[in-house]
Amino acid sequence: METILVIDDEPFMRRLCDDMLSLRGFKVLTAESAKEGLAKLEQGGIDVVLLDIMMPELSGIEFLPIVKKTDPFVYVIIMTAYASLESAIEALKKGAYDYLRKPFRPHELYHSVDRAIGRRRVELENRKLLQDLQRKVQELSTLNRVGQSIHSLLEIDRLLERIVLSIAAVMEVEIVSLMLIEKETNEMTIRAATGLPEEITKTTRQKVGTGIAGWVAQHREPLLVDDIEQDLRFARRENLPRYRTKSLLSVPLITKAGVIGVLNVNSKVSGEPFTEHDLELLTTFASQASSAIENAELYAEIQGFNRKLEEEVRIATAELAKSNTELELKVKELRTLYEASRVMTSTLDPQELATKMLEEVGKLIPNDRAEIWVFDEAAGELKVLATSKEAAALIPQGGVRLDDRSSTAWISRNREALLIREIKPGLEVSTQRWLIGDKPVRSYIGVPLLKGDRLVGTLELASRTLQAFHEGHLDTLKALASHLAMAVENARLYSEIERTFIDTLSALANSLEAKDDYTMNHSERVTQVALLIGKQMGLSPDRLRAIEIGGRLHDVGKIGVADEVLKSANKLTPEEKRIMDLHPSIGARILEPIQFLKGKGVKEVVVQHQERYDGTGYPQGLKGEEIDLGARILAVADAYDAMMSRRRYRRKIFTHEDIVGEFKRNAGTQFDPKVVEAFLQIEKDSILDIYPLSASSFGGLLWVECERCGAQFRVDGQKIPVEGTEVKCARCQHPITVKPQTTVSSPSTSRET
């Protein structure tokens, strides 16, 4: 219930306002003087103040700055007689929200108060959203920083210690313990802890399924215990005195292989109980910790493999002087395997890892074509990860399903290696796609990449030469495959963490667009158009990645702009435009603390996307090549989407050809001519595919609004016959009858996007 404070020296007016507003369900406080009103205002909880402009002690104009200083967010409505209208206008200039001229009618009072309350609610909601966003970004930044810290450690004991200390610092708790499950006994032991006596950490052993931690490990569910003393699962009651608070958190550590342990957190430094938000934060941390522990274990296995190879290389080298050609080849094989194992630990980028591995394999086993495929469990098919240069243009479109006849599917389905010394008709598997240039291959070798029983992918080689591969090559690939599978899986896990982080930021940015049908999915469309331009210009994958992330987040700064400015149907006032022009700078400040994005060019794309090529843009007034190339590309994509989309402030519609004309006219002033030229070279259909039901260059564009869900989209006017036709809503599939109309002329681009 909102609270209204009425300050008026006339008893009748105070009673009148009290009666009318109380009937509307408001809580009403009254004061007969500025002094009494200030005392009630200082107690807090006031939403709207009705202030008489003429009072004996202090006029409303003089009292208004005091009200705003006491509570900057309260809305003030001035009450004035006809004779003091000029004073009321002066009060509005000094910060009053509205004014009422006495005598006023009830509906006038209700209208003014309802507007003030509604605006205050929106303002409070936006402030809360901004605070939530800043808190979430800070948490994500902290988690990312801590995640990078723990992922940099590959020695298991140091890693576990770093995990518990990081949790204690981030969550401000006194006690953290990390328990791992011993596979042989199915018991959990404390492998790292802070805040617990040494005898507890050394002697604690707990069966999976017993106690709170055992319950969490068995059920694979995070748990918030409000009162340890009342929870029957807490078996070790003799340990109760060491906890300052009765609240406890326990979450499972889960990898692809299953539950490997449990994280337990007790005793907030503040003494407060844990909340669901704390549980969510610890669960996110546990996900990162699980990945880091799995990486460390994988690294330990690879290091063991490295040591074994080093020893074999040392022995083989000592005997090299008396060895024959076969031994020399073996040494070469071992050295190449050793280099391959070093490659596995040198990068966490899956594609870079796979490409380097194919280079090393080529040194060891000569071939004419090489491929590494990875299995997408969700899609149920294999997708190419890396190929040799000769194979790059020969990969089939789409993926390879497990049930087809290809060699890739066969070794994946059967989990067996395959050696074909001579490819000829009548084979069980199909080698039809294995071409090198216009010539078929003559021999083939392939092995599955397995982690335990789980399929990770395949490693396959082909040659134009008959019997190019033999059993020795097969043994070599098998030895390499098990460790390559671990390395690829390790790199994939890291990529998933990166993708999750970017998707979270994108979801935060999209939440702002989702509040308005006119801008819904704007960032996604802008990103897709910008990527088409970037690819047309031949940009590197890193530059395209910066454009993709920057495109999704380019308008995140609008979270700091009031809704009435964003949704204004009129031309912006100078003050509103000044506020709107701040959104690139606000977006840059939001992204500033995120370590993951530093040095990748994302911040430059966000802060500079409203700069103009001639130097008249904002916020920095950069000119020409001073503007980041990604930002120049995004400016063209942003303008295209704005003109292709309907806006409150613009009823006219652009066709694709209209927009092309605008770009040509503004190349060299608003837009980079090179970027415009790249845009013009893109096939029109490739761009229009991003806009469902958008019109072609022929005929007029008709806006259609769904009467069921309110979605708005446009259709090609020339495809609508005289008697009309029926289309389906792009959002809810509701049928809509569309009648023919004429083409709408080219609109103006005076409004910022």
C-alpha cells in the first residue's frame, strides 16, 4: 500500500484529500505545516507528497528543495489556487512532478496521484533491475576470476586447498570442507578444509548415503539446512558446538562420470543464516570446482603418460647407435607422440588443439587427408572439429549420424578401430565421401575417441596409396586416441564454461528488450547482420567473436535509461536525448569489471557503436579509422535493423531497397564506406532470412498485429490478393486475415536506434 503525505494549512483541504485518497486504498498522512510535514517525511516510507504552495511559515516553493533533499525519490504534487499558477509552474521547474489547481475534482486528484505512483513504481523497478544487474555482473566477474584462478592449478592438492580458501573468501564464511569419494570403499574423506580442527579433517570418514553430506552425494541435490540440530541426517552430534550458526549448505561435486564428492559450508562471518541465493552461488562454484578437479585428474593422467613416453624416449635414444631402421622409426614415433602429448596440454581451445594434433599425426603417419570429429550427444550426431587442408572443402554439410553407413559412423557405433588396407567395392562401410581432389582414396584408418565407455569423437586418416597404413599405425593411433579424447573433453568443458558466461550476459541484455515488443530480439538480429558483414570482409575468428559478443550486449547500457525515454513515441527532448546518449558509456562501465572480456575488443564495440564516420557521433566523437572496426560494422547493422523494424516514433516502413539507398547516401558521413560496400555485396536473401515474413523488394510492406498475443510483423503487400488472405502469427500461430494496402513511402532516419 502506497503512502501519501498531505501538507496543507487548511483543515478542510487535509480532510478532503484524506477522505478521497483513503477511498482509493492509499495510506494517508497529513500535516498542517512544513515543519510537521518534514518530521513525517524524515520517518521514511512516503511515496507521494501533496504540497500546498501557499503556507504561512514556509511556502511550497521554499519547502520543495528541503523535501527533495530529505528524499530525492519522493514525487511532489503542488496544490495551488488559480491566482498562483505561475508559482506552480516555477515549482515544476524546480522538481515538482505535477500540480493541481484548487478547487479540484476527485478524478483530477486520482489521475495525478495515480500517474505519480505509477512512475515511481517504474523508477523503483528500474533501480532494482539495475542493482540486480550490477550485483549479478559482480558475482559473475568474481566467479569468473576465481574460476580462472582454480583452472590454472593442475596439481590436485594445491587445487583443492585453493577451492576451499576461495569459497571462504567469496562467501564470507568460517568453515568450508571439501570431501571426495573413494571409489574402492564408497566412503567420503575430507581432502581440504578451512576452519576445522586437524583431528576432524584427518579422521572423518563417511559412507555415501549417511549424514547430510552422504545424503547430498547419494541424491545428487544441493541442500540448505536451516537448523542442524533439528535435521536427523546430522549424525555426528558431538561436533555441534563447533558451529556458531545452525545453518549449513552442502552441494554435490558432479562431473560427466558422476558424483565425485561434496562441498560443505558453515558459519557465516556475519552470523546470519544461509539463503537460497547463497545456495545458488555455492552450486555455481561447485560446478566450476568439479570441472577444475576433473581437469587436474586428466592432467595427472596425461603427465603420467608424458613421463612414460620420456622414459621410453630415453631408453630408445641410448640404444639408437646399434638399432636398425625399424628402431629409428620407433624413436621417431615416440618423439612425435611425446610432442603430441605436449600439444594436448598447451591449449584449451578445442579447434586449435585438434588442428595441432592433426599436424603432429601427419609427421608420424603420412596421409593425404585427416579429420577429427566430435560427438554431439544432444543432436545424436558427429560434427567435424578439424581437418587437414586437403579435406577442408570436402566435408559434407551437416553432421554424421550414428546409423548411416559411413566409416565415421561405423567406428563410432561399434567403438572399434577400423583399418582398410585396400578400399574396393563390397565393403561393409561406405567410403564414398573419402575423396581427395577428384580422386578416391585407396586406404583408410580410423579410431574412436573414448573416455571410458562414452564416445567423444573419431580420428581418421586416408591416403591415395594402397596399403599406406598397417597394424603398427593402428596401435599408435589407439595409444594416442585415449589421451586425445581426454584432452578434447578437457577443452570442451572449458569452452562450455565460456559459453555459459556469455549466454548469461546475453540473457541479462535480452531481458531489457523483452519488456518492449518494438525492440524484442533487436540485439540478436543486429548481431546476425553484423556477422554477415564481418564474414564478407574476411575478418578473423577473434574479430568475429568480439562482434558477436559486442552485438549481443551493445544496448545493455539502456538498463540505466528510464522507460519513458526508451518507449517515447515522440521526438526526444534535448534532456531525453542527453540521457539516451549515455547508454554506450553505461554499457562500457557494466562490462569493465569482467576480466574475461578484457583485451578482446568487446568493450570497444559496445562503447563506440553510436560513433559516426564523420566524427559527429557519441560518446567520444571519434572519426574514421579512430573508431573500432567492429563498432563501425555494428553501426551499419544497428541502423539496418532499426529501419527494418517498426518504432513507436515512426509509422513509415523501409524496404530493403530503401535501406540500401540510405546507406549509399550516408556512406562517408554516418557510415564507413568500406563497411557499406561489404554490406552491398551480401546476397539480399541472406539478410532477409534474419527477418521472418519481411518483404522482398517488390510491392509494399504491410504491418500485421496479432489480436491474440499482440505480436507485430510485416508481410509482402503484393502477395495479398484483392479479397485478402490468411497468414499465421509468427509467435503464437493464430490465423490473421490480411487485406491489401499500398506501398508506404521511404521513412526518415532522424531518430537514434
